[in-house]
Amino acid sequence: MKQNVLCELRSASRFYRARKGFFSSEVKIVRALERVSLELQRKEILGLVGESGCGKSTLARLILGLEEPSEGKVLFEGSPIPHKDKKAMKAFRKRVQMVFQDPFSSLNPKKTIFQTISQPLKIHRLVEESQLREEVRRLLLMSGLETPGIEDRYPHEFSGGQRQRICIARALATRPEVIVADEPTSALDVSVQAQIINLLLDLHESRDISCLFISHDLPLVGFVSHRIAVMYKGNILEIMPRSRFDLGSNDQKDFQHYHHPYTNYLLQAVPVPDPKLYMDRTAGPKAGEYAAEIHPEESESGGCVFAARCPFVEQKCLESRPVLSEVAEGHFISCHLVKGWPEKGVIN
């Protein structure tokens, strides 16, 4: 095991069987994840971005041990997650916790906050019965909820931001080493989002917690993450350190030099205050300009999953799937043409 790696996916795939239609008996295979290799290091925040349906939440469920990979391995501290061993699985769940996207549906409306947060403390026998209330208050205080007696109230009595703080307090109850945050701010107002992000960053610094941070908000991911991974159709297309995620760069050459074509499209979709900079960023070949005749199924049969939308596609892109190649220190891109981008106009 690599010394600094806490959680690792090795060529992990996850497939689902689904009927092609409501009245159809024919079954199709949905490839939610395909041969994904990714590492989460100790004391690291790893950002994961991609469009809806690309497999981000499925990847999170594998890391949490909620599902088993159809192929490949998911390792925690160098050992496979012990799905078949109930005792070992209970110990694993203590070390890996989740903060859900929707704070309104992730809390049981029939239970008080004390009952919600004390439940994992009881399951894992972390404190004595007589100390439960004191520990719940400590967790709430750590999460920024200081009002006396707040633990005896119900979820409907709190705002969205307060509910998310309660969810964070629940996740912290088992003193985890990893927190998976699946779009934890998407259901909140902007001002409240900042408070939750600052809370997560403070907890990361004070408790050395590793975090998989999933979001659609690229500027936010660039702000909180040490590394960023980009997903598309169940595949990791790019992994980069924050220093290479040049969302705020005013240099068009740098903007195009660093990224996979799909990452460029994501970055181009982010609103930019400077109209000239926005025009510079969105200039150049558009998706499918050279690939209009390629049928999507043809590109996915064994070639690059992005071929049908890539403006620089070539025949070899349809014949074999590229692997992640290191283009700079800690920066990996999955593309056959990464070395030929200057000739194609990707780098000016």
C-alpha cells in the first residue's frame, strides 16, 4: 500500500441491469462506472466534478461500502472493503461517513436532534449512556449550533443551513477518517453555502479528515480541493492538482493548455464577468465540429467515451480507449491526442 493513500479504487466498475422499457422483458446493462482508478490521500480534499448522471454518486457509494464493485477493487488502507464480514464492516462504517445533498430529507422528521446524533454513538459504543447528552451538545457546538436545548427540537424547526450542520454533527459523531460530501451545499442559499464550506474546511484542518467533495460548482471545487478529478460517462478523464485548475486565469493559452477537451467545455460553461475573456474562452472548435458523422454508440463500443463530442477526434479514438497519462507532475489526462494538441490548435 502506498503510505499516504487512505482509500483507493483499482479499475473499479459498477454495472446495473435494467429493462429497456416498462413493458419490455429485454434487459440492458447500464455501465455506471468503468475501470475507474482513483486515490484519496490522507488529510486530502479530493474534488469530483462532472455532469449529472456521469457516475459521481455511484463512485461515492463504492467508497462508502454501500455497494460492491462489479469488477475491480475498492481498498481502504490497502485492504478490500469487507462486505461479507459484518463485524469488520461495522468497524469500517465508523471510519467513513457521509454528508448528503438534501438536508431536508436526510433527517428523520420523527426523531429529535438528540436521538439522531446519539444513534451512531450508541451503535459504536463510543460514550457511556450518562455522557450521551454532553457529547451530542459538544458535536453540535463543533458544528456551529450553540443554542442551549437545541438537541431536543425536531428537524422541521430548523433552516436548511442548520439542518446541514446537524448532518455534519451526525457524521462527526463516529470520529471518521473520511467524509464523503455529495453536493452538500446545492440545496442551500449562497450565504449559507459559504458558512457550510468554511465549517467543512475548519473541521478538515482541525481533525485531519480526508474528504471526497462532489459538486457541480466548479469555482467552489477549485477553492476547497487539493486535487480535482473530472468524470464523464463513468470514466475519469482528468485528474489535476488545484494549481493546474486555472478557472480564474486570464491567460487563454494557459486555459487551453492544461485540460482535456471535456474539462474545457465545463470551464467554458462557468460565467465570467469579463466579456472579452468569456469570448476568448469559448472561441475555437465546438463539440462535434469534426465528429458530426460519428454515432455515439460507435464511439462507446471500445473507443474513447468522449469521441462523439470531441472536436479533435481521430480514427484511433474510435478503436481504443485511452488511459490516464501524466502530462505534468500530478496532472493526468485520458486522451490519445494529448501530445498533438499544439498542432490541432488546442494550445496557441
